Amino acid sequence: MRRLNVVVASALLAASLGGPFVTHATAQEAIYIVRHAERLDDEKLSPLSREGHARAARLAKILRDAGITHIFVSEYQRTAQTAAPLAARLGIRPASVGADDLGTLLAMIRATGPRARAFVVGHSDTVPALLDALGCKPHVTIAKAEYDNLFVVVRGSDPGPVLVRLKY
């Protein structure tokens, strides 16, 4: 937890200082993005497995002091289940946005305000698409069996946001 706070604080400081590689944050302070935790099976409506629920609980412990103000999930149960321990801990009701509705998700994130810290739970294909839409470089891919990425995006304007990729 302490390591995550140091990483995020360093990214926020870098974004606020500006310079040749980072610029001032213009929207949210930070956006935390994960793929849902391990699923029970490959069915389209699959819920989380026991391992997935354990990962979601660990994630809640990691992010409990991150200052999350908004939570976004897709319409699939597994994203809501991944966010549930953190949402319960913080008393935040997650907003559900269609997995295929990137435009609405972006608009909702942008509407959160300049001091917001959003948490987004997506899918192996929607997380890279969201990172691309936020201007993160280079393009990220997530393997089918990869559930341990935590992306932290600190918004910037030019040349783009600061992206930190952590494993949890």
C-alpha cells in the first residue's frame, strides 16, 4: 500500500511540475484502471471465481487509501464483483456503463471533476481501448490469463498523461 501511494504521489508531483515529458493535470487527479479479477469460466456472463474474489479483496486493501471518489464498472457481474469490496469499504455506489460504450465512459470520467480519482473495472479488450482513448502510450495489451495489472493514469495535456503499470 505504501509503495502504491509513493508511486501515485510521484506521478502526481511530476504531472504538477510539468517539464519536457509531463504536463499539468487538466481533468482528474488520477484514474485507476484494472481488468476484472479471475472469472469462474469462459461463459459470457461468468462471475468471479474464488481466486477472483480473493484478488478483489486484495485490490480493496491496496486502494483503500488512494482517495477514490468514483467507481465505474461494466454491465457484467464480474466487474461489479471486482469493485464490490472497495466500493463497500469506501461507501461508493459504482456506476455501470456498457462495456461497448467507451464514449459514455469517457464522458462520465471527464465529468467527475479536477480533484476526482476514478476507479474503472473493465475487460481485457476494453482496458487497452480506454488507455488509448486517454492518450496513454505505448499501446497496452492484456493476455487472456492476465488479471494482475493495475494501471494508474495521471491526466496531462501535452505530450499526454503519465501512465504507471503495476502488478498486484
